[in-house]
Amino acid sequence: MGLRTRHATYAAVRREHDSGDFLRTHILRPTWHFVAREDLRWILALTSPRVLSSMAGRHRQLGLDDTRRMDSGLSLLADLLQGRRHLTRAEIGEAFVERGSAIEPGPPLGHLLLVAELLGLLCSGPQKGVHHSYALVDEVVPPTRARDEDEALVELVRRFFAGHGPATVKDFTRWSSQTVARTKVALAQLGDVLEQVDVGGTPHWFDPEVVPRRSPAATSGYLFPVYDEVVLTYPTVPFPAVADHPFAKHPDPFWARVVVDAQNVGLWKRSVRGGEVEVDVRLARSVDDQGRAAVREAAQRLADFLELELRYLEDDRTPHLWRG
């Protein structure tokens, strides 16, 4: 959000989130996304059935394939959060224990919460300190016009390629959990709304009406989060790693990419302690002074967004990575 938002600070973004203008919830895939309040219901109706069916094995592992057990857990969630009583996961876990629920805190409860979000029962509530809370969808999301399945898919396809294009059909299906066949039908229905261009022999679609918004003054250095859309959405056109990269063989969930002039030049992570943010950067030795200055500027933009003092650490050694 900080790389893209028009707001100056994290506090401003958080105020908008806490007011309910946009939501954080499981949608499209079994992971969290931000979604506009007015888009929640129709996107869930379109995408959740396939996502939920793909999780049948996990249901069995956790004993949630018993529909009575699942339904009792969902009913308890609705009861606990009724009346805009926004609770964190830890608070919900304590309440489940107090009520004698068969669904225990830990993975079973976490999976139940995920299912409740995909079903449109729960979504995000205001943050409580550093913790996210949950709210009932019916209490924070006004009723919206229902869309039939074909209309919803065409609209989702249009929005994806307007926001992410040029992109491929596979990029869309990874993002949306929809099938290739249905996506191609939706593209055909859109007609000339989208334009096609071949990149390396692969068709890519984009919306010609969307004006590129990159500023001529945009910087050359970026600290991308681990799961940033720029990194995930375009696997066939990645940022190439420089030859002396500290570690570029496998992605790591705790260290993310440093990109300068469209090249992957290192790894970074951040830690917030008190009134400062520590940005630990590991750069390839081949990065010149101008590139290093661009990376430090990116770290300072992050600190300014968080409204914290910056503690900047730079090294060229490979850090201890999760995969060893």
C-alpha cells in the first residue's frame, strides 16, 4: 500500500481502513487481499466456490469436513461478533474455549476464520493496537446489486487487465482462481474493450484507455514486499538477478527483493522497534554508488510513510535464509 497509495502516511491509510472504506479479507485465493467494500459480495460469489472446493483435503486434516462441526463454529462466530463486537483472533480463540467449542485455537480455528471470510460471513474490522480484528460482513457492508456469474467474470477480467496489463491469461487465473477456458470466454465477450499484444510469442491483454501513471520523476530503486503483486503476477518476466546477488536461487518468506533499474540486486527486510524502523539491506557488490543511493532513498520513503526514524543497515553478505 505504501508504494502505491496517494496518502502520505501509514496512519492515514489505517484510518481509512478502520473506517471501513476498504476491507482486508480472504478473497480470490486462500490468502488476504484488500478489497473495496462495494465489490466484496459479488467477487466472493464468483470466486469462493472454486477456492473452497480446493481446500477439501485441508478440511479433512483438521476435522472440519464434518458439516455439523463446521456449521456450529460458523454460528458461534456470528454470535460472538454480533452487535459490532470486533474481536481479534486471540479473543475469538478464548471465547471458543469458554463456550466449550470442539474447534480449538490454532490451525482449526484459523481455518474456520478463513472459511467464514470466503463465505462472506466475516471480514476485517478496525485494528486493535497491532492486531487485526474481525467484523460481520452484514454489519459493515451495505447490500449491493447482485451480478450473474457471466457478468461478474467479465467485470473481474476487465478490471484485472486494466489494473495489471499487459498480462496473460495465466496471470489472471493465478490471481483469480478461475479457469483458463472461462477466462477466454470472458475475453471474447469483452470484444475490443481490451487490446492484445504478443510478448515473446505469448498473448498479453491490456486496456488502452488506462493511461500509464508512472511519473517521470519516479525513482529507480524499490524495496518490494515479499508478496508484492509486481513480483507475483508476472512470473515469466521477472526482474533478472545480477550475477553477484547475495542469494537469488529461491524466494524467502522473510527477505524480499531490492530492485534498481529493473534488476534484482539484493535482499531486504525491516523491523519496527519503538520509534524507529530498521531496514537491513544486503546488496550485490556490483551495485554502484548511484544505485546504493537509490536503495537508501527507498528505505527513507518507507520510514517517512511509517513516520518513524530510519536505522539503515547495508551489507553484501548472504543473510541466514529460511531455506538455509
